[in-house]
Amino acid sequence: QVQLVESGGGLVQAGGSLRLSCAASGRTFSNYNMGWFRQAPGKEREFVATISWIGGTTYSPGSTKGRFTISRDNAKNTVYLQMNSLKPEDTAVYYCAAGTAQVRPKTREYEYDYWGQGTQVTVSS
């Protein structure tokens, strides 16, 4: 089992920045690909970014590309999502997820085995 706890969400004005953190415990963190997803009110959960166990990154081709950066610190068992130039449409609950390490990027929900409880990000206009 892997336990994931997100933090760092909150209320921010448009144009501002936030850094989300996801602390993992349980099994060996470096054995997992990690991902960030988000779910806005009334919408389905969507892929944001993923990072492999060796640090390779893949981002959604949507509006977040170029503004969000995913990173990981295996020594701290933590994955991060740096979010810059935030927009009101970025308002959502953000979830981190862990899936068994593989070379191919994991961009689908079903590829992940463990999920955090989510952290709310609200961007005001």
C-alpha cells in the first residue's frame, strides 16, 4: 500500500502561483510513476502531468502546458506541482496518484493504483 497526502492548495488571485506537494509513505517511492490530476466542479477528472520514477515528465497538451511543472524528490518521498500564471479555469480539486513504474508515461486514471484525498485550488478573477 502507498499512502498519499496532498497539501499546498488554497485561494489565489489570477496570475498568482501555488506549489502543491504530495507526500508518499508505505512502499518504495522511487518504484512508482507519479501523476497529478484535477477535477473541476461538474467536470470529469482530467490528467495534468506525470513524472516517471527516473524523472521523465509528460504534460497534458491543454491549457496547463507551459505554466505547470511537475517534479519529484525521491529522498523526501514527495512529488510537486508548481503552478504559475494561474487562471480561474484552473480552479479544481487536485489529486496526486501513484502507479507502478514503467517507461511509457501514465496519462490515464486506470493506470494508477493509489490516490490521495485531493487538495482544493481556487483561483479568483
